[in-house]
Amino acid sequence: MVRQQPLAAIDLGSSRITTVVGEANEHGALQILGVGIAPSAGVDRGQINHVADATRAITASVEQAERSSGRQILSASVAVTGPHLESRNNRGVVAIPDLDTQIADDDMQRVIDAGRAVTLDSSRTILHAIPRFYVVDGQDRVADPRGMHGQRLDVEMHLVTASRGAVQNAVQCVTSAGVDVELVAAQPVVGSQYVLRREEAVEGAAVVDLGAGTTDISAYLEGAIAFTASLPLGGAFVTRDLMVGLRAPAEVAETAKLNYGHALPELVADETIILEGFTDQRDREISRRLIAEIVHARVAEISAMVLKTLKRAKLDNRLNGGIVLSGGGSELPGIVELFEQLSQLPTRAAQPGELYGLADQVANSAAVSTLGLLRWAATAGDIPSPATRAQTRRDAPGLGGLMRGALNFGRVFLPS
């Protein structure tokens, strides 16, 4: 069931902090009520590295969203990412005492609890425990066992764990900005479930979010999430390469990447452009193809790392549904074609789902993880089922008072 009330979502990106206020209708379409986007600070490769700077950036983003929506944001869901994210698939099994009794919600909760009962290092915490499919008395791939009869109920779970310290740091920054944290989610999980089409998930597909500081990966098999990871490489590394290769300031290198960058240099005309130098240098003429070659080298490396990660997880030959690219990096010209060439898989760029309200401010690939978090939060109270948003309040990390808000369903918005 979709909770039709205003919610807030905060995405702690390495290049920008995005806060979105909105609500979902009964069909899952999002009504955007307010948006706040502020330059990121204190966040590197998806993790907090300066609490005070990050808090100020979050505060600026939240205040923009408050002005835009006309609501005071007192609580929000938060998306985190970074190479500390890990995933595994685990099986849970319980007995059904009475064969004459139908399998009920309590039985599903018991088997889910069994499936998420894994031994973790004290520095780790479970962010997501998502049922992939159920098995009833050996009958495999049961979508929903409620109402069925049987003596044994199994569940295949996808568990996403995170560094407890990294999550605590993110929560601390948000609460220091005056916002209670209700739910913490892994950015690759919520973003991928927002952009992936049902038929792609059934055939087997991967969603690759090309962010500034990280590249996030989620893979789906037979309609359910099967793998989650985050690589410590992203678009910021392309900018740094351009700074070195062009001997240009960061702002100029970023502008060159956005305006003249291309993932396939052979498709770029060999023309000359003018770029600013450092303060003590005159403007210089630079070959546009040189810019594309520098961009291509780093993007090809990131692409190869993504494919190597999928191969290591033994998924490379099971993704008949192809690859979906999201994040700001997916807007780079030629990136879809490059991934398609290297992977030999159908590849497309993600598109935001059905949006209403202030849709023009978030109708881009860079915002899909924030929109995914917003929709995830709107459906997080549902009883878990395969291939759906199965985060429950029981999956919230045990972070004491900082996460107390994650244990109740109330979202509080006050008129300004």
C-alpha cells in the first residue's frame, strides 16, 4: 500500500546534495512538491569526510526544499553509498506447524527474520533484507506464499550491509542539520528499482549509476535483485584527468567535460576550442578530440571495472535484459554506445518515471536515486514480497537515538 502523504528524501552525493519533497499516488507516480539542490561538501566517494562541511551543505539543500515546498522538513529518508556497501544472498527456512492452516503474514515475517539472521562483524549493519523468492514444500520461485498450504517455507534473501560508522556519520550530519532520519537506504537499491523495467528485471539486467564520486551497481535476475556494489570511481575522476591533461583549473575542466566531452573520440570533429587557463595564463586553443580522448580513457576504465565486477559475481552471461545507465555520468555523449560495445549487451540511459508538480527540476538521470528513495519511502510500510521495495523498519541499523525516528511510520511536515 502506498502512503499518500508528503515525504522528504535526501541524497548525499559527492557533487551535490539533493532534497526532494513529494508524495506518491496509488500507482506509484510521484508528485514533486519541492526541490533543494546544493553543491556537495564534506562528502568524498559517497562517504562523509568532514562533518561540519557536510552539515552546512545538507542544511542549504534542505532550506531550499523548504522554501520551494512551503513546508518545514522535520524528518526525511536518506540514501547512502560508497565502497563500504556489500551484498550477499542468504536462505531462511521455517516450519509451518499445521498443514491445514494457510501461510499468513506472521509466517512470512518469521522466515524473513530467519533469512536475515547472519553473523556480521560489529562494524557492519544491515541496510536491506529483501525477499527474492519463496519456496513452499519444494515448490520453487513462489511469488507470494500467503494463502498457500505447506509444512516448510523457505525464502531467498538479498542482504545489503554497510559500514556502521559510515551510516552513523551520514545520520549525524542530517540530524545536525535539524532533520530527523526515518530511514537509511542504499542508493544502488532504491535507484535501480525506480528505473528498471519489469521485463528487464525478469530477463536479467544491471543498473549502473555513474555518479561523481562512485559508480553504483545493482543486478537483477528473474525479477528480483541479486547483487549490489559500489565502486570508488566516478565523474569527478574524469574532471581531475582533464585538469592534468589540459593544465586547467577545476571549473574549466568541468565545463570542458560537460560541453565538449565524449566517450567515443572517433565520433568527435577535430576542431579547436578556446579554454581559460590559470590566472597567470592566457586563454589557450585546445583540440576537442584531445578532450574526448582524455574522457574516453577514464570512462573506459570505469566501464571495464563495472564489467569485471559483474563477471566476478558470475552475472556477465545472465544479463539478457542488458544494462541501464543512470546518474549524471549517463548524460555524457557516447557513453551508452561505449558500454554497449564493451559489454556486447543492449544498453540504454535511464529515464525518470511519471512525475507531476515541479517535475522539470528533477526530470534528469542525475536525480533518479533521489526519486527512487522518495518512492521507496512511500512504500516501505508494505509487507515484503519479491521484486518489491522490501525495506522494513526492522531493517533499520541499530544506531540508538540517532535512528529512533526510523522505527515509526510518522512523517511530520508543518506549514511554514
